[in-house]
Amino acid sequence: MDPRTDIGHVHLRVADLERAIAFYRDVIGFDLQQRFGAQAAFLGAGGYHHHIGLNTWESAGGPPPARGTTGLYHVAVRFPDRLELGRCLQRVLAAGVPLQGAADHGVSEAIYFADPDGNGIEIYRDRPPAEWPRDAQGELAMSNAPFDLDALLAEVVAAAAAPLEDAPAPAPPPLGVARPTRV
């Protein structure tokens, strides 16, 4: 497979479209890109058409999937660095969303919780490939070590107190996506 291949978006069935939009926009931080009436919405980051699709076509008012059944385990949202991951964690905690776990996997740092419809969510940041742990044979040696969330949140607080000239430049948009202009 070509290494440029990736997963373009996730489309979720939700019980309440407004509640789901509020969660993915206000808590996770995606921008609402488009709505199709009261039945579907598309949210993305950096001007991209959509990373998350939400719909109530077959699920309006429905219950979450039963535990122990097949289906989506979680949606993983990758942030560009620890600071942005920490900022999202702040929003998750401020919204009162209960965390289900957190782990340092060696290749990434991840935090787990559920959206209002019970869909599993992972927010994470990847380490650079040169930092990925390897065993004696050179194979990946991922782990499930504790992730110090207090240290992550302290980095966010420290960054907020830093002078603006030390702030990182915004990441460029994905190829083929125009950078939004200010009006």
C-alpha cells in the first residue's frame, strides 16, 4: 500500500445531532463545516471538509451500542504536539467528561473517554518515529505505561504564561486546503 494512504474521516451514527455537534466542536475542538438540515453535520480541522461526520439517519433518539457487541472500539484524534493534546484535555475535563484511561504507549501518549453517545474516543499525540522504542531485533516495542496527565496540564499552564513571541507558529493546512483568511 502506498504510504501516503490514510483514513480520511469517521462517520458516526448519533442519537442527538445538536448534542454531538456541541461535543465535537466545543470539547474536542473541530470546526463545523456543513450541516444537512437536522440529520447530518460535518466537522473538520484546519479548513478540511470533514474529519468527523455525524448523522441521525438510522439512530435518532437511539441508545448507545450494547457492551460486548461488535462495532467501533474508538475514534482516535491525533494532535500535532503535547501542547495541543493538553489543551484538548483541559476542554474535556472542563466539560465534565469522565476519563476512562490514559497511557504512554512509547510511540504515542493517549487519553481515553467516551462521547455523549458512548462512542470511544482517544485523543493522542505521536512521538517522532526516531523516538519509538525498539527491541533488540529492531521491532516496535509499544508499551502501556502510565501517562502523567498532571505534567501535561502543567505544560499547558506554563505555555499560557509564556510571552506570545514564544508561541509556536500555526501548522500549515493539509495539502490542497486553503488557509482560512480573516475578514
